[in-house]
Amino acid sequence: MASYRKFAYVYDELMEDMPYPDWIRFARTAWDRYGMPKTVVDLGCGTGSITIPLVNAGFEVIGIDLSADMLAVARRKMETTPQGARLFREGSVRWVQQDMTEWSVPEPVDAVISFCDCLNYLLEEEDIIRTFRRTYEGLKPGGTFLFDVHHPNTLIRYEEEQPFVWDEPSVSYIWTCERDAYRNEIEHHLTIFAREEEQGPGLYRRFEETHIQRAYDPAWMKSELLRCGFREVYIYADFEWVEAVDEAARLFFVAVK
């Protein structure tokens, strides 16, 4: 499971084109259908790019992440705006460092979300099952568990299309991949160059990151959700309420307790 370190402090810049509004839109649409929550847990919340807009929209959110560095960035983002600082003082958001396979909160919540392929960082079937069980236990009756994962074919496309390069004045990276076909597991190798303005013009800090993801059979994931006790489980594709097919890049799960 990835635990972001130095990467946390350049993450937002590298991910600025990620479709965070689309994830929020998908969640709001699901909640319109199955019940609008008051309390939400965001598993794998990262730097808070989904957590914070939900808090600003009036939800009470607990952001859970394994990385203390990612949570530190999220907390700083939240507290640097007048509204965010006030909402933090009022208890509308909490940041908790936990492993998603063992997460817990004092009281059951109305909804749990885990977006941006967080569950793909769980590398064993047992870890997926433990996360499903903990989430079922942490939800109120009628609560919803929304998450997205890479379609198994997406990892194949990553391997075929690599290497990936990002080159901007403040941060750049070279990203290569190696896939284990038997496990459908992919190892991402990133070499990142981040500008160090305080050290002088034109100076960059180089660091390495390795992240491993695994994709799972969606039919197996659905069966395990049902085995945990979820009474309804649906799978959709690529932010839309359409049937998931093999050409889909992301699979979106909606599970109702």
C-alpha cells in the first residue's frame, strides 16, 4: 500500500487536471438516488481535493489516509481560507491517519467514499475484503459506499503506453511502468524533479517514488460486497450511469447497506 512522502508536497500540482468535480458530481447523483448523507468518510482522502469541497458544501467529513504528509497538506489547505478555518474549528472536518483496511470512527456514518483508484493500492484480496467489511460495519443502515477502481484492462494500457513525461517549470517527472500479468499488478516508477526556489534559481530537487497497484475482477468485487452484507451493488463506467464494459477506464461501484 502506498504511503506518500515527498510526493505529497508536489501531488496537487501534478494532479491539477484530475476530474475532482466529476467525482463529486457522481457522489451527489448517487446520494440523490439513495439518500443524502450528513456524515461522510473519505477513505484515501489524500490532500483533501474531494474532502474540502464536500465540507464547504455543508457535509461533515472525516478524511482518512495512511500518509501523514498527505494529511498535513490537506489540513494546511483547509485552514488557509477563512471559511475552511472556521469549518475546521466547528468540527465539520476531521483528518485521521489510518489504514483503510482497519479504519474506524466513533459512530457509524451515512456514506463512505473512496475515489481516485485508492482501492487499487490494496495488493491482496484479503485486504480488499477487510476494507469492505470495515466499511460495512462503519455505515449506518441504508448508507452508501461509493468507490472507483481501474478496470483490469487499464493496467494493460498503462504498460503499453508508457513512458509518461510531464515537464513544467516548477515540477517535472518521468514515469515508467512494469506489469505482472499473472497478478495484473503494476509497479509505477516515478523520477520527480521539483524546483527549489529557496536554494537558488534553476535548482531542482530530484527524488524517486515507487507505487504499486493491482486490479481485480469486478464480478469478484461485487460478490464480496454482497457477501459482506450490502443489499444492493451496482457497477458503472467512467463517471457515468452506464453499464461497465471492457473499454471502460474506471469502474464505479455503488453499494447500499
